Amino acid sequence: MILSAIVEIVLGCFLLFGRNIYRKALSLLWFASNLIMYRLGSAWLGVHTCPCLGTLGAKLPLPVGMPEKMLQWLVTAWFCGSTYMLFYSRSGYCDAEMGAALPAKPSEV
């Protein structure tokens, strides 16, 4: 658990302060893929509740199962968004160093 917390903190710092959008998107895709594989493995083994959300969900005034659904949507958004950004950054319309959109190509103006 401590190792996974360290990985999450390092990833969060990289996503906040990193400059290369391609590497940021690739890192987020890796993380989201790991979470998806964890969830699939848990479902395959019959574990229906993530232990880390068990105490959090009980302490927050949310309906039962809401933290699980929120996490599922968040991981899906990370996975789809990072996949889109990887394709977008490789398409030539995105500056991979700064993450800013470039103006239209001269042939399209």
C-alpha cells in the first residue's frame, strides 16, 4: 500500500508539473489501465468492494455505492481522455512540449 501511495504521489506531481503532454498522457493511460486491470481482477476473484473505498464511503454522506460509481467514471474518463490525448499529440496539431494547440497548417488556411 505504501508503494502504491508513493507511485500515485509521484504520478500526481508529474501530471501537475511535467511539460511533455505525450508523456503525461502516457503516464495517465498506464495508471488508468492498471486501475482497470485491478478492477477486472477483483471482479474475477469475486471481490466487490475496493478496500480503500470502504472506510471513505462510510464516512461521507453519500448513497451506498456512490463512491464506487464515481471511481468507475473517473477511471473511464482518465483512460479515454489520455488515449485521445495520445492520438491528438501525435497528429501534428499539438505541441508535445507545451501542450498548446498549434495554428492551422498553411495548406488549410
